[in-house]
Amino acid sequence: MNETSLTALFILLVGLIMLSGFFSSSETGMMSLNRYRLKHLAKTGHRGARRAEKLLQRTDQLIGVILIGNNFVNIFASSIATVIAIKIWGDAGIAIATILLTVVILIFAEVTPKTLAALFPEKIAFPASYILGPLLKILYPIVWAVNLLTGGILKLLGISPEDAATDHLSREELRTLVNEAGALIPAKHKDMLVSILDLEKVTVNDIMVPRNEVVGIDLEDDTDTILRQLRSSQHTRLPVFSGDINEIKGILHLRSVSKLLLHEEVNKAMIMQLCQEPYFVPESTPLNTQLINFQKGKRRFGVVVDEYGDVLGVATLEDILEEIVGEFTTDYAATSPDIIPQDDGTFIIDGTAAVRTINKTLGWKLPIDGPKTLNGLITETLENIPDTNVCLKVEGHCVEVLQIKDNVVKAAIVHPRKRRKRSVTK
């Protein structure tokens, strides 16, 4: 064989190795594409994304055409390398060609192209789709036959293509995706998205204003007292009840009261005429359900009741929105009357303070699957009602009972959880 023929064989071998690298990188690039980003790019009109998405709709055909091309090229390259080696080294060239070609293909046609494709899948997959699409049409009969045989083998093994995992994300997977988004999503937006996903885990009972903190109009009070309360109220809506909040009569919107206050003589009957029917909410209603119910009923205020119909508190649309976007005040710790920071780093916390509020305000992780208030958390931990000031630990926080009244913890001093110091060994 003359030098011209040998040079031509070398050129052909290099071309085959390059083709092998193309098929290898195409396979990794296609399989490494982010399917959700791919769908987004395809919807925005990206041609390469559209072609890649179309190819990935039939993964078996895509893998079939890539592997057929890759195996054909590798076998052809092996034959050419053997011919060249025999011409150069004689019979020993067979072993030499096997070793050299294995190293060359491993480095230049497998590891390097696949690593590059894994790092930059879009830059590899989108251009490759322009070649793989027509190639699939040309080799379709062969691909169809191969897939038919492999499909039969899979069925014998009890595997069906319909059993393959879909691209749908579960709630927990979506949560992980949001948390791992890094700088792509601002931290505040991450918190909001995760809060939305957690809405069904939180019930109305968790976010309601308890009945002992509900501000309302008691019809048993005299008219002057009621009018003073209406003029000084900081709330937009007030429940109206008779003697006890369980005897609730309606909900009064202060906007409708403004004209009423201009009258010289105002009586309770006039106030009752302005009241709306109370809207009752079961305490176990998930927040995502209640948010939809508020929207459907065009309501913003609900009276929370237990299974016996007793009033437990009130819940508003604002309370649910705060679960998503956070407190509307800029510094809740500074404005909350239930949590008072001290100079030594401790906090005096009211016993009626909700555990969820404490966690959100101070960034702690007190247990929320049990009692709803700090008083309940303390009594559950002690397994009795303390009759004197005691000190206990709750989830690493030192809690000192400060005041007890009527068998209820009125206030406690809570120390922040101490971080463990890392020991340094020399």
C-alpha cells in the first residue's frame, strides 16, 4: 500500500473518531438537558429547543439512532485501524491497534466529548438535533426493528415503557428545586414560594387570633361604651356578640359605621342593622382551602369554630397572606407586644404567644405539631401545670417561667439556643 493510501486511511480514521465523539456527546447532551428549561425555550420559539424536544418525545428512537451510528462508526474505525497497523507493524499490529485505538476512543470519543456535553448540554444538544433529526428519518427502518426487539425483551422482563417516570414534580421535589435555585431566585421570593407549598400543611387553627385576644362589640355594654369603642378601634371588622363570644350575632364593618356615628342618637338596633352574617370556619381547614373559600365567597373575615361549634378565635385574609409574604410590619420583633427583647439577649415572651409567631419572628425552630402557644408548650413539656417558677429546656432553649396566674403561664424568659463550639485539636 503506497503512502497516499495510508494517508487517506489515517484521514478516514480521524474522521470516524470525530463522528464517534459527536454521537457520544449528542447522547450525553440530550439526556442532560433540563426538561423544564427545554419546554420554556421551545415555547419561546427556539428552533434547536423545539427539535430537541421533539426528539426526546421518543427517547427509545433517539437512543437507537445514536447507538446505531456510534457502534457503526466505532466498528468501522476499528477495522481501519487494524488495516493501518498491519501495514505498518505486520501481524503484531493487531494487538498494537487494539490498545492504541482503545485509548484514543476512550479519551477523544468518549470521556472528553461526554464531559463537555454534561457541562454544556444545550450547546451540544441543540446543534446536534439538526443532524440527528434527518438521520433518524434515514435510519428509521433499522431503528424501528431494533426498538421492536428491545421492546420485546423488556416485556419478557416485565418492564413496560408506560412505567417510565414522568416529568411531573411532586411538592417535595418542587420545594427542593426552589431551594436549590441559588441566585436565580431572590431569597424573599424563595420564602414566598416555599410558604405557598406549605399552605396545606398549616390549618386555620395555626394562624387564627385566639378568642381571648379577639376585640369585638358586646351588646350587653351600654351604648356610650360601644360608641367609644367604635371611634377608637384599630380594626376594620369587629365581631358583634351578646355577653359571650359564642353568642356571636354578626360582623360589623367600620366603613359602614362612619355615617352612623354622625347621628345624634345611635342605638344598638341601628348597629345590628349594619352587621353582616358571620362566616364560620372549621378549625382544621387547611390554609390553601380557606384561601380559595375566602376568594369564592368574597370574604376577608371568618369566625373559627371547633367541632362542637364553640368559637375558638377569628381568622382573616390578611393572616393567610402573612403566611405567604411574611409580616407586613418592617420589624415585627420590635412592634410585637408578646415578644420583648432584653439587653442580655434573652426575650420575655407572653404565655399566649403563638409558637409559630415566635419561630417566624426570632427564626427559631420550636415544635409546632403540638401545642399552639408557649404556655401549652411549657405545660406539655413539664406534663403538669407549674405552681411555681421553674426552669426547663425546650428544643435547646432555656425557658424560665416568670409569672403564673390562674393555672396559666402568663410570661416566660426564653434564652436563645446556644451554638456548640467546635473543638480545635492540635
